[in-house]
Amino acid sequence: MRTLIIEDEYPAAERLQELIQLVAPESNVVAILGSVAAADEWFARHPMPDLIFSDIQLSDGLVFETLERNNVNTPIVFITSFDHYAIRAFKLNGMDYLLKPVKEAELRTAIQKFRTLQAGFSMQDHFHRLQNLIETLKPDGPQPHKTYKDRFLVKHKEQLVRVGTGEIAYFYTKNDITLLQKRDGGQYLVDYTLEELEDSLDPAVFFRLNRQLMVHIDAIGAIHLYFNKRLKVELDPQLNEDVIISKAKTPAFKRWLEGKHRVLE
């Protein structure tokens, strides 16, 4: 089984590849692509895989763009932090829709669905079985929603202290630990990875600038144009190192600043 992964966060892609090989040892991950542009180039040069695992929001746009442009007709398991893209996902060969972080049992079920389809069960029949789920996601139907963390419990000397997300400037990693930086200057160790925080915090408020840093929108200061179409960002409080937004991540960052990350398709 030739599989393709489209995911712009390398740790998430690496973990997904490990899970796929654990659940389906016969699978062969032919490529891991990190952007819409990379996917466009890959589809132009290679035959379609048997199955695609894809994030939806990539650093340079939505994956739907490349799927539509390249007439991709391969079954797709969409993997994302946002459940509001489900209707459009199912219209584009979406065989399943998993929320991050992916659990082994859910991935196993998704791959079993694919095997069932291969055995003769049509995609059309599968879409019919998913119709009830799609109906719940329509604006006039019951709206499932994801809840996000609004506070953290941190250790301060010999006490445990609550810190609301509105008090947080950013999270950053240093020497394999994650630190919470408050807007008033306080700093605390937290038992979360940035991947876990990315999944549990409201994406309207927090954004993953790079592999080491996730920032609250109110902590964004001046934004400077930087070499090779990158951006340099000033934070408040300041971080003792330059904060650079990559060329690939810049479009998504701009959309986030403009409040355009939550589009119901």
C-alpha cells in the first residue's frame, strides 16, 4: 500500500509515519510533503498513491487547493485540529476525518475503512454512511464544537498557581523543556509539548511561529520585513533571540493576524 503524508509540522508527520507503519506494516510511505507548493510539484511528477493522510491547514494555504488543482481521486484521511472543515473534506474523497493528536485506535479504524473500500465497498456508499455526520456540521444542524484550555496550573515556589490564557504572552521550548512566559514577566515550567499546546489552545488567539515558539496575539509587537520574504517579529515581553517567520509560514501568519484562519468551507 503506497501512502502519502501531507503535513507541515515535521514532528507530527514523523509520529504519523510511525503510527502508520505500526498499524499497517505493509504500507510504504512514499513521501512526506510540508506545503501546498510541495504537493503540487509531487502530484505533477508521480503516480497517485493508494491512500493519502493529510493535514488541512498548511503553512502556505489549505490542502484543498492542491487536491482540486490536481484532480486527486485517491481516498484521503484528513488529520487536523479543526473540525469545521469536515463538509469540504468529505466532498474531496475524504474517507475519514481525525482530530489531532491522532490516536492509534482511530488510525487503525481509518485504515480498516480503506481496506474495506479496496475490497469492493464504493466511496459513494461510504459517503452515504457519513451523511449523518455531515448533517451535524451544517450551519442549520447541531454544531459540534471544540473546547480550548483557558487556564494552566503551574508551580511557583511551594505553591500551585492558576494562570489564565489571557495572562500568557507565549510558550517556548529550551533544552527540551517548555516554558510559559507571562505578560507581566513571570515565567514557569509547564508539562506540555508545543504540539500538545497547539492542539489545546484556541487558534484564534495562539499561533505556532516556529518549532520553538507559540505566541498569544496580544504579545505581537512590530513586524519587520526580513531577508528572503521572511518576517522578523518583536514580542512583548522580548525574547532574548530573534524571532523569524519562515517564508513558507508567512502566508498563514498573515491570515491569522487578519482573523482569516477560521473559514467554514
